[in-house]
Amino acid sequence: MDGFKAILKSKAAELENSLEELMELKEDELAPELSEAMRYTLLSGGKRIRPILTLLTTELLKGDYQAALKSGSALEMIHSYSLIHDDLPAMDDDQLRRGKKTNHLVFGEAKAILAGDALLTYAFEILSELELEPAKKIKIIKLIASNSGMLGMVGGQTLDIDAEKKELSLAEMQKIHAAKTGALIKASVLSGVYCSVYSRTEKEALQKYAENLGVLFQVVDDLLDVTGDTEKLGKKVGSDQKLDKSTYPKLLGVDGAREAAVEYAKKAKNSLAIFEEEAEPLIKLVDYVLSRQH
Amino acid sequence: MDGFKAILKSKAAELENSLEELMELKEDELAPELSEAMRYTLLSGGKRIRPILTLLTTELLKGDYQAALKSGSALEMIHSYSLIHDDLPAMDDDQLRRGKKTNHLVFGEAKAILAGDALLTYAFEILSELELEPAKKIKIIKLIASNSGMLGMVGGQTLDIDAEKKELSLAEMQKIHAAKTGALIKASVLSGVYCSVYSRTEKEALQKYAENLGVLFQVVDDLLDVTGDTEKLGKKVGSDQKLDKSTYPKLLGVDGAREAAVEYAKKAKNSLAIFEEEAEPLIKLVDYVLSRQH
């Protein structure tokens, strides 16, 4: 695991560089405080799991690593914008994110909304500039747009808000999670696929991996909100309970949720069987996500 | 002018159909209230000037009309999202838009933010699905993303908020307008260019047209805020003055602003000289925009 943690660290550093470069002040900079608000959340650390998925998938398929680095950076911008908007007073009203004040507490609500809008828009500009043939770029743009919009992440976030204080069935809750968290994770893996040459079997295996990893991700996140530590996590724990949200621990109990996590981790790993030992980094990533719950 | 008004009306109807079709409830609809919030602002009338520019430009250059209809629809979604976010309490805090309650007053702030996010994201999905060769689609996506983001519309909106209660010079104010309003108008005309086969001279002429039309647009908008009528406009007049904003009438006086409008209208028309009488619809559009100030 230690060797893999070093890999994660070096990938995160590569992404940090890529994001820094993309966010360098431009000569024709219009509104410096807008860039500052964008940089504040985008460059505030974060585990960079989504773009790391793009990078590891591209390495597995021996695809175009530079294109993966840029696609992953665009995905991280979309993830970042969603955090800024989700934290707003009208949404989850969060004060703390990655151990720092949330964006709107530092820059005000108007700037936070605009910084989110600008990050989302910039993501598509970056994707349009990938050094890939145009048809591949279009495939990636369509993939990311459809998974982060009304039938993906934004739709899931809407359902999530509506679901507060409602009793959901496991199936209803999973539908929300699949959209809110799962869709962007799927897009991250498939972006790596589209940065590469791939067979249908390979794509299907990786998609199944991404779907199971997405659920695992959410189960662990739910568990951390119950068993985690505000200081260590850098965000407030217990907020799901405060909002009386349907979560895995609430529906299955803490032990049941832990069992579910192990189950989804196993499914995610099994879906990569066709790649044999070449899939080791993606498999270790599952173990890494699973290990966060303790 | 009456004949031209009929053209405007029929183009607006075509766009209405296109937007309705794109917003039809999908079978895999996730969050029906999100679509409802998106539809509420997107399909609330509006003059559809931006996509009409795309259509008229494409007709002038005998380009791909169906692609122009879809690109124009995407541009209108971006315009719509910007209105929803601009009207939020944290931004301009407006209650009235096109004669109806603003989005957040009907759906709540959280849904209004999400509806804006979803419209912006959907615009790029639509562009990725244009029936054009991939390289052309990429050109349009890059054009629209770069003009609506931090160096374009969103950057301009940020400057505009910061400029409230500041004394701006004419040059400073024009820089803000060029980004806030001008960039999307330029992108609308150039989208039409990219839906067509064009020469460099044609593109440059149309870009110059768009830039001057963009300024004219803003001068007329500023004038209407002083001389217009809330009921007829469907939005509250006098809000610039309330916010003590730098506007053309404030900097040049009402008469000075009227002269400036005539000047920019002339420049816009003159830039189309190379097209001779074929440019008539785009020229009449200038007269139409100019005529709105009275």
C-alpha cells in the first residue's frame, strides 16, 4: 500500500502542476478576483481521485497521457465548481471545506456563484483544446457534459436536496447517488478510455469498475460522516444526520454499510479480471478508498 | 421594417420549437422540477436576438441552417442561465424578468442555481451533438466557451458587480460591456460563420459588425433603463440608477447616449459593405435594435 500511496502522491502533484498552469494569470485577465476565487477552491489540495482515475485508466490502456492530464484537470474543475455551489447558503450552507473556509465565506456569495460558473465553462474550453483528433475530443466533451448535467451530477444534486427529511428506499437513495457522485466518477474513467485505443470488452469492464467504485465511494463518504473526525476530514461531520438524510449507515446500520463497502469493492476489482496484473493500480485504488472508512 | 418584423417573428418561432424539442421531458428524466425550472426561464419568450444573429449570419453565408438552429439554441441556453444567476439575491436581486417573477422566486434559490448550472452544461452537450464535422464542432465549442467564461461573459459580470458605486471612465465601462454583453453577441455571429464556409475577409467583416452591434445593444439597454417603461419591458427600470451604475446616459447624458447609438449602428452597418444587398437582414436588425430606444 505504501508504494501505491507514493504513486497517488506523485499523480496528485502532476495534476497540481497542470491545474496551476491552466490557472496561471492570463495577460488579458479581466477580473483578477474571479481567478482568485476559482483558484482558492480548485487549488486547495483535495485528493484528486477523479483525475487520478483518468490517468490510471489511460496508463492501463497505454493511451495519450498528456490528453488524460488535461481531461482530468477539466474534470477536477467541474468537481470543484460543484463543491463551491453545493456549499452555498441556499444549498448545503457549509462553512468548512478541506480545512478552510468555504468559498462564499471568503469571496462573498456573488463571486462564489460566478467562480463556479467560470470553472464549469473553462472545463469545456480546456476540453476543446486537447491535443487529440477532433472526433475523440467531441466524444470526451459529450461524455463529460452528459454526466455532469441534468441527467447526471446536477440532476442528482437536485434530487438530493429534495430528499432531505424524506424516508427513501435503498433503491431510491442509490438512484440519487448514481447521479450525484457516480456519474462524474464514471466520466473520469471513461475519459481515460477515450484518451486511448480500446476494445468494447475493455470499455465495458472499466465502466463496470467505475460504477461499483462510485457506489463504494458514496458508502465510505456516508460512513465518514458518522464515524469520521472533523479535523482530519477538513469538513464538518454529522451533517447528514443533522439534515436527516437517507444514508447507507441510516438504512443498513454502520455494520451493514461496512459490509456493503466490502461487497462493492470486491465487485469493482472483479470487473477488471480481463486486464490481469496490469490493473493493479486501479485495484489498489479500490483498497485505498475502502481503507478511508476506518 | 414590417416585413423584417415578420422575419424576426418567424425565426423566433423556429427557435422556440427547437428549444421546446431540446427540453422535451426525457424518458430517463431524473429530476422533473429541475427541468421545470430550466424551462421556466428558457421558454419565457425573450426576443432571441442572439440565436437570430446565428441564423441570419448562416443564411448570409449559405451555411448549414440546421446546425445554426442548434448552435443558436445552445447560445440561448447560456444567455438564459446567465439571467437566472444574475437575478439571484446575491447578485442583482431582481424580482421581475420578461413580465414574470424571476426564477428563484418561483423555484427557490437552490433550484435556480442548479437550473442555471444545468442549462450551461446542456448547452455544451448540444454543441457536441451538432451534425457538423468534428473539427467544426470543436471550433464552435471553443468559441462559445471562451466568450462566455472568465475572459468573457462571467468575467464581465464580475467586473460589473465590482463597479457598482464606482466612477468609471468611458473606456473602463466599455471594457466591462465588451465582456459582459459583447462577447456572447460576438460568439453568436461567429457561430453562424463557423456553421458555414467563409473567407477571412467575410469573417473579419462579420466580427466587426458583431462588435459594434454589441456596443449598440448596451447603449440601448442603458437608455431603456432610464427612459423605458417597466410594464412594456417586463423588467424593472431605473435599477442602474438605484445601484449608481456607470452607464452611457450617466457618462454622456441621454442625448449623448442617443448620438452614440446612432454612431455604433452606422459602424455596424458599414462593416457589412462587402456583402452588398445580401446583408439586408443583418442591417435591418441593427435598425430594429436602434428603434427600441424610443
